[in-house]
Amino acid sequence: MSRDWGLTLLPPAAALVIRGLHATLRTRHWNSTAIDSLNANGRPYILCFWHSDLLLMVYSRHRKPIRVMSSQHRDGEIMVRTLRRFGVSTARGSSTRGGQSALREMIRMARSGERLAFTPDGPTGPRRIAKPGVIQAAQLSGLPIVPAAIVAERRRLLDSWDRFQIPRPFSRTLFLYEEPIAVPRNMTPEEFEAKRLELEQVMHELVRKGEEEFARLWEEAGG
């Protein structure tokens, strides 16, 4: 198969797999009050989640329009074409290539009312270390950051840098959210780093809570 054929055939196939997998899952959303309120009031925000959760985050409580940054290599192009099938727009760039121009585009879109989505450890890691781009985007756009995570009761973890997770069919899967994090416009370098660490710690704790307290949170989400 040529590379061009792959770019043509893989995105629709990937979208079909994602939709088929999601259709088999029992899903609930825990602590979604804050993001639901932002949606109801038409307020934009930055949805923030680890790269390992990318597969099913299109089914989170976000509202469209929403824009995510993607890398400029071939895998990024496949992701772009797949996400379009779920109504998600993209800005092309990464921490190593085209990142600042993509970030500026995302900030322009945020100021026009779009929501943003960030995987702060993507596209190549280190795993679950928040890079500064999401804090910079929040600082310049004025948008709050909504941390999110996905935890599946039964899942497969790929042998990739991010330990990409694929929920097993028919498993219970929780979408978890934290309260929005406000980022001041004016910060010293020390304050900026403290805010980055705060986001990173909140995201680690959200995943830990989902994994260690799954049964309790599942019941709370269903109530």
C-alpha cells in the first residue's frame, strides 16, 4: 500500500474502529458539573488530558467547535483526518516543529469563541509531564483549563512511550473531570512554573483517583 493510500484509507477505518469500540462500552461521566456549566453558558475553555487518553476523548463532555494541536509528521496527518470525522479541528505543530505558529492560531481561535484541547505531554513525551504550552495558551487566551481523564475497568496498554490505553470491548469506562484551573495573565517565571506543576499534579491525582477508586466513582457518576 502506498503512503498516499494509507492517508486515504486509514482515517475512515480508524474512525469506524473508534465508533465501534465506543458503542460497546458502558460509559459514565464523573464530576462533570463544571464543564457542563461552561458549555451551558457558551463559555470556551481548554480541555486538557494525557496523550494516552486520546483515543476516546472525542466522546468527552466537550462542546464544538473545539481545536487540538497535532504534529506535522505523517502520523499527525492521519490523526487530523480522523478527528475531522468527529467535528474536531486542528492546528498543525508540536513542541519541536511549528509549535509557536500553531499555538498562535489556537489562541486566535480561542478569542473567536472556539474551545481548545491539549495533550500537554504529546506528541512524544516525556510521559505525563506537562509541557508549558498549555499554560501559555491559557495565559494568553484567558481561558480556564479543564483537566480530564479516561479510566477503563479493563483495558490494554500499548508498548508505546505514552502507554496508550485502549479500553477492552464491553468494559465500564469513566470520563473524569476536575474543576477549572484559572491562569493569570501576568506571572513571573516562578509563578508560571508553579502553575505548570499545579496542572501536572492535578492531572496525576485525577488519574490516580479514577484507577484506585473506580467502583465508588462509577456509582457516584450514575447517581
